[in-house]
Amino acid sequence: MSSLLKQKKPLEVYNELTNKNDILSGPRNKDQIRNKKKNDKKKCNQTTGHIKNIADNIAQLEQLTLTDGSIVRSVIREQGKTPCIILYTDEQITDLKNICASGKTIVGIDKTFNLCDVHVTVLSYKQVSVIDPKTGDHPIFLGPMYLHDNSDFKTYATFFNHISTLLADVDTTHMVIGSDEEKSMVNAITHAFPTATHMLCTRHIRQNAKQKLVDDAVGKKDRDMLLNKIFGENGLTSANDTVCFDEISDEIEQETEKLSTKFHSYYTKKMKANIKSKVCDPKNSQNLDKNWTNNNSESLNHVLKVLIDWKTKPLLDFVQKNFLPSIDDFLLIQKRMELVTKEILVKYLTAFQSCSVEKIKHDYLQESNRKSEIVNLGVIPENPSTCKGTIQIMKYLNQYIPMYKDGQPFQLLCHGDQLSVERMLDAKLAMACSSSPSDQLAGLVPRPQNFHRRCILMQDSMNLLYSPSSLSEKGTLMQIRNQFHFNNVSKKVMDNVNHVVDFWNFITEALICLLACKYLEISSIDDVPDIPEKSKRLDELSSAIVDEVWPKIFMSSIADICYTDINGFLPERLAKELVWNSTANLSGLPGHNVALDLVNEFLNNDFKTNLKDSKGHYTETNVKRCSRLVGGIGNDLDMVFEDIVDKKIHQSKKKDVDNHKAIVKFLSLYSAEDLFTFQYDGRSFKGYENFHHRIQIKNKHKLKERLQKYSSQLDKEQSILN
């Protein structure tokens, strides 16, 4: 494809590949071709372009310092550190002197993590000489910027001392500078501007306080009460004088002493002093707005990210074709169903047993055929049903996350069922206001797993097609269940997953064989009719069988609400892993991949079995010993997974994979029932009075509202976690 894109336009390549290949091996859509061209161009720029790495960037920036009118004013080099760059214009310095130094507006300072290859610290202020007609307020202006890798006192001091020198000819006594609580930044600001007033962002103080309370397992009711006493309308941050401050502070200390000794210590030793000296005193002495926040700087950081297309765009800004199936998706499913039908026909019909069936190929076929290496990380003695327990579990897993040199985590998928994913998201939201990406659990990306998703899909099928009231109706699932003694099958899938899988496999294979015998005009799967071109006839037969049962699809009801798109919601690497890195191959053979959460289920069961020997004495030593036994001592890991997991996931203990005898019996019972013959007066079964064999959105407005709600929720989570 890459070679074709060098010679032709994406549309021409798409048409050529579509005509040459079938639906499985051809391009999925035109966007796939365009994205391929874009990625090829990006890789080419990375390997052959003029800008190869940070060193080349720095060299070019140093040349810009010699250019008149350049915003690059200084490049600071220091042994063992990445060079730092100071950017500003003469107009920005003039505004700092005329507007900011006199205290007419607060200078906000905020650091953005990884806006580019390094951190970017931005100064912002309001241009008080101008009114924005749209908002009726003074517009936010961008001040000097600082590009740096390290975030220590010396690095920050270099920047702030540079700015302080530029303001040496003006009085900065009335200047007000605001920032968050980052210690090295606060110390550098105080050092460079000793006479200026320094304020702290109350939103950051509140977030840090809330995180401390969450970490110490303070309940939500008590947590909200404390935060309201500190940051509420009549709270500590609103105190107008020292007497009022001390009175409210004494009440808070009494409450914290009862609820949490750790938070009490944090409040008395650090938080109280910061609020007094860097929130209340500046507010009262200079008549500043109470509860100042650094939103201006963070708004500018967001603007910068959007300008360089750094941040993934919100879901609601795209076309949401990935939330809903397209006609291409249905065609792909149809083709795959034909392949599965071929495999069943070759397996059971004697007439086609000499034929071969092509396997479904994908980009990672070779990798998925290799045997996976399973590593048991042990058992964590925490309760995953609580926020605190989930946080501790994720902190334990976080130690295995690789880190970049700049301290940012190399994000990895963290698999779990739907409920576990929700709990992990709640835990990440609770830790979102921590100071470091590691403490924010940013390296773990929750992902719902295949086994539980498969169970949900089977449950939907059972809800739709399995009706206990149809027991007396011949040919219904309930009647077949009793006829062939699938006694362990019940409507609730999670109570008997393996038995439900066996049941659906048998139903599918039996009905396909029944329909095939009807088309071939034979009475038994062992009959061998005269078929000249067996491979061609097999293709035609499998296609006809799928067409026979294919539902009527009302695409218009789906297309009406295709309005957003989650393409690009995750980085490209994670998006690929979301699709392909979700299984483990336990035997090293093709077609033996198992969902990762199912592997974990068997490890859990193994652990519980070992723990039973403790007879209720669940000491820490016993738990650790049993966790080491899981898949290890006493059980060879390969044998456990190959002989137990790899077999049990496909069928229950009592059932044989080969349903040949049962299918012969099935044909003898139902061949005369004309189950696939269309009847104009309809076929009526108890329990299926309102059943329609079609795919159609019943209430598109309700679905649209739900998708909008989920999209908005994902955007909010993304904005908080980023």
C-alpha cells in the first residue's frame, strides 16, 4: 500500500485495492488509506527530515536568538540537563511593566506537562485596557513562556530571575503573582520577586486537600463538610481578618483531629499557613477577589494544546460512526459468518470433508500464534469493591509501569470487567489532583475485557431468543434444551457460562447442518451426493445459508443518528492495543487465544482453591503463600493452562466437542418441521408473540441522548485525567 500511495492519490489506491481484493483482505474504508498516507509521511519526516531530535531543535532555536524580532530570547545550557528556552516579545514585557507590576491584574503562572518534547511554563495576565465585547470582561493575554525539562528550584529560578531583571526599572511592590503549590516553583517566585505578593490557587489547594482526605479513607459526608468549612462561602478562605481566621481554623482543627490524624497534621503544619499567608492576607490587604484560581493560565495552556493539535478532540466534535455499525461492519460480519459456516459444513458433512477452509487473517496473526508468557504478580489483600481498595491495587500495579526520562509513564492497558473498569476510572478521578503523573495513576488505562463482553452478548441473545414459556413448542431453544439434556443451561449466563457456550455451539451447528441438508436435498449429514466442484459448491452453500438467516437491517434508522466519532480518542498505540492486545495464547497454536480476564479468572479460582486449605485462618503469611502457589509450585503453569483453561473455555466438563451423534438425532427430529420454510400466515410460538427478525433502532432519539451522555461523560473524564 505504501508503494502505491507514493505514486497515486488515496482515492485511486482505494478503488484499485477494493477491486483486487475481497472484503476481508481489502481496505476497510477510504479513511484507512488516508491515514496510511498520513502515517507514512509522518514516519518519513521523523527519519529523513531536517529536525531529528531535541538537539536539532535547540540548535535551530539558538540561531533564532540572533534574529531581530524573534520571540526566542535566551537558550540556557547546563551540564547534564536539557537546555531551557525563554520566549517573549517586547510588547509582553511592556505589559508586565505597565499593567502587572502595578497590581492592576494578577500574573498567573502554570506548567503544562509535555505540551511538546519538554514542559512549558506560561505566564498570563488580563489586558485591563481592553474590553472583550463578547464576554464584557478583559481578555486574557499570553505572557513570557519557559521551555524546560527539569522542574527543580534552580531551573525555575533561571526563568523568574530573567523576568525580574527585565522589570528592574519598575517598582514591583504591588505586583501580585499566582501559582499552584509546587514547592520548587513557589520558592523560585519568592526568591526572584521578594517584594511582590504571592498567591496560591485555591482550586489546587482544595484538590490537594481532597486527595489527602481520600487517601486517608475519610467518608464523603465528612470530607465535604471539612472542605466546605475551609473553602465554602463562609469558610476559612473567606475570613476577613485574623480573629475570624483563627476562630474558623480552631473549629477545623477540632474536626480534623477526630476524623484523620494524618490530615490533621497536614493541615496544621502546611495547609493552614499557606491559606493564611498566600490566600487570606493578600486578599485582605489588596482587596483581591476571594478564592482566586489559576484558570486563566490553564485556559491558555488548553489553547496552546489545541493550536498544536496535541490534545485529542472531544467526542462530540467528531462523527460518531464507531459507536454505531455501518453497512461495511454488517458486510464484514456476514463474510465472517460465511467462513464459520464453511468450517461447520466441512466438520460434519461427509460430502465436504475433503475441502479446506481459509482462515481469517489479520495484521497480527503471526504474533497472536506465539505462546504468551504469563507472569503472576501475586495477590493483593485489598477490597476491590471500595475506592480505597481499588486505589491501593492500582498503586501496586503502578510499580510495573515503565517511565520515560521526564517522569511521564508509558501507558499500558489495565484489563477488567465492566464493574472493575468503572471502579478504576473512579480511582483515577480521585487521584487526578495528585502532583505527579505516577501518583495520578496515569500509566494505567482501564479497558473492559473480551470474556465479560462475550458474556454480555450471550446474555442479550438469551434474553431475545430463550423463553421458558415456549417449552412445549417444537424447535424453540427451550424445547431443544430439554430434548438434548442441556440441564445446566439457564437464562442467566454468568451462572453457567461454559454450558451456555456449549448450548449455543450445538444449536448453531445443528441448524446449519439442517439447512444444508435441505439445500442439498439429502436426509443425513453422512450422505454423499454427486457434487462436481465441491469447493465452489461449498462457497455457494455457506453464502446461501447465511443469506437465509440474515436479518433485515434498517440502516436508515442507524444513519440518522451517526453524529459523533471516537476515532482518535486514545493515542494511536493504545487504540491498537485496545483491539489487538487483549488475549493470551496459552499453547502457542493458532486459534488458541484466550481473553486476558478469563486467564485471570482461572488464576483467581486456583488461588481460592489453595486458600481453602487454610481452614479460615487467612493470615497475611497464608495469603502470600497461596498466591505464590497459583500457577506455580505444585502446578506446572503450562499444564494448568493447556489442560484446564484451554479446554474448559470451549466446553463444559461433561460435553464432547464433536456433536456428530447429537446432530444426526437433531435432523431426525426436526427435518420434517420445516423450520426454515416461510409461511404467509406466520409461525406463532408461545413467548415470541412480538418477535421480529430484523435489526432496527426502536427509539433513535433515546439512543442519541444516551450516546451524547456517554460522549460528554468521556470528555469530562478525559479533561480531568489529562
